[in-house]
Amino acid sequence: MKGKISIISGLLIGLLISYFTLEYRGSKIKHLGVDGKVLNEITELDFSFISNAFIIIAITSGIIYYLLVKLEKSDQKHYNSKN
């Protein structure tokens, strides 16, 4: 259960962090005709952007998983000390 929660929340938070910090600007290649009209437009994804976003998502998921494990251990200690 902790794994699913950390992956989903890490994905959401990591995507938000990536969106606001990496400022992706895609590159476009335009093929112009003789009269100046655009015949073909190709958009490309940047590999470094994708890899950096994946690293941010993985780190965020790991931090959330670590915090959930620590929270569960502290709750167990607190519960065991009461009984």
C-alpha cells in the first residue's frame, strides 16, 4: 500500500516540480515550400528534459516512501508505549 501511495503521489508532485522548474521549450522544425507556406512541421522532445523529469519523479517517490515508513514506525512505537 505504501508503495502505491508513494508512486502515485511522487508522480503527481514530481510532474508539478518538473513543470515549474525545468521550463521545457520544445524544438520545432518547419519545412517551407517555394511560396513560403509551411509544408511540414515536426516537433521534437528533448531527451535531457525527459530524463531529468524522471529523476525528479523517482527522488520524490523515494522521499515520500521513506517518510511513510518513518511515520509508520513512529506510530508503532507510540502505540506500543501506551500498551
